[in-house]
Amino acid sequence: MTDKIPVYILAGGKSSRFGSNKALALLGHRPLLEHVAEALKPFASSITVVGRVDEQYQDIGYRTIGDIDPDLGPLGGLVTALSDVQASASSPRILLCACDQILLDPSILSKLFSAQHPDHLAIAFRDRDYWMPFPGIYDLRLLGQIKDQLQSQTRSFQFLLDQVGYAASLPDQCTPFFDCNTEDRLSELRSLHQFDRDC
């Protein structure tokens, strides 16, 4: 196992497509956020949730920091996470994930970690011409560049990764992660056999 790094889970969005706070939507009597955190624990030196406000998810057991600007989208959440790790001086890199990414296979995460190199400022998966920013590993050295990008009104993760991203290769045999960004997607996931015993 590669050295563990701080993990940040983005859970500060408006969940407009979902209709309610998807981080707290239940799957097998547990919030989606908890499922994601459990999958990330073997790789995490710490787990912090980036919510809309401080302490938003602390009642379910997770340190939560509020977005510096909750209206800047996921890229703003990355700025919040990198600023937090910079203040603690705990690590030069973080693992970033979204709160609705269920079924994260350990082999997927291992591929991200094995792709690390001092010259790689951002490591993520890529499907043809489209980057998949989460899960991804991001270097503290990106902080200034991302702030400059946001000041220019460009909130696109794709734009950032086109400039600095290193594409990790997905394992040949793995369970793909599953984004529960709508109620229909969550219903589809609930129908999977592995959750029958819990629902």
C-alpha cells in the first residue's frame, strides 16, 4: 500500500438534479457519504468533507469545512481542500472524491496512487477526450493556478486538467464506480444484489 494522504470529499453542491442533499441519501440505511468515506479509508491519512458550511456533516462523524465560496462549483471545492491542507502543512497532495461515487474499487484508487510522480500536479482518469476529475490526486502547487483560473471566470475542471492533468490507466478488471447524481441512479443502485440485504 502506498503512503496514505489526506482525503477530501466534495459535498457542498446544491444537488439540483437529485432534488435533495444527495450526500445524506440513504443506501442500505447509511448515507451515501458514509459509503464513499468507508471505501476511501484504506488510502486516507485523514478524511475531511467539504460542505457548504463548517460542521455540516459533523453530526454523522466527519470533520467538515465550509466552501470558501460555495458558488464556485467543484473547482472551488478543490481550492477549499488545498487551502485547508496548506494550513495544516500535513501533505503536499490530496485525494479528492465526490460524495456520490459509490462502488469505488480499491484497484481503481491504487492505480491513481501508483501513477504519482513529483512532476505530476494532477492525476485523474480520462475517457477518450473527457477527464474524470474524481477520484483524483491533486498537488498543493496547483493552488495559485486554480485561483487564477477562477478569477478569470473559468470554472471548468476539464480546462485545468487539459493543462496539467496526467491520465492514469484504469485496471483491466475492476468494478466501475457509480455516480448517484439523480434519484433514478440511486434507485438503480439499490436494485443491485449486493445491497439487497441492507435495504
